[in-house]
Amino acid sequence: MASTDHPVRVVAAVITRGDEVLACRRNADKSFGGRWEFPGGKLEPGESLSEALVREIREELDVQIEVGEELTTDVTTAEGLAIRLTCFRAFLGSTPPDRSTDHDAMRWVSVSALPTLDWAPADWAAVRYLQSLET
């Protein structure tokens, strides 16, 4: 289990389409199952943050992305697990995803509606950041 001294390194993609953002709901059998997140996953040894994000999105959503600027990096402790999540803006290099290996639902959501979803704890910092850009 990761401590706050050594959190699990995770990356996520904030993929936009017009004024909407892609939100994905975690499968029920996963930690934080049924909660929404930005798609992504854990770093593998030797990967850069952007390499991990490109790989994770290809594996989960079967689409290509171009990684943009870093939006947020925060450490969150929930259910005894410390997660250091870095969220990047990302751009689709192909058609939008229509399925996911890790999620039971995907939804394009306006930034103003993001807080209406039940987000996984680690993703709230990015939700708040995106909201701050709207004002």
C-alpha cells in the first residue's frame, strides 16, 4: 500500500470536445467503483508521465491522444491509499472513444456540470481547476 511519503503515481487525461469534457465511470469491481474519473492510470517503471498517459488511453479507450499541458498535480489519500495524480489536457488524434476496458459508462459533460457527478476523490482537484477557468 502506498503511503503519503510514496504515493502511487497516476496520470489522467482531460479530453475535451468543444466545450465538453470526457468523464468515465469506474467499473463496480474496481476501487472507487461507480465513481467518475478522468481516464488514465498508473505509471510503469521507466515511463515518463506523457508516455504513461498515451499508453493508458490506448489500452483503456483504444484511441490515440496528443498530450498537452499539465493542469494539476495533487496527492490525495482515500481508503488508505495515497495517489499522486497528474492531469493533463489531451487532444484526440482519432475518433472519440466508444468503449472502455475500465469503465462501465462514458459521458461528455460541460465543465459547468462536472460537479454534478460523483467523482473519485483524486479527480476533484482537476474538477475544481476546470471550474476555476470558467469564471
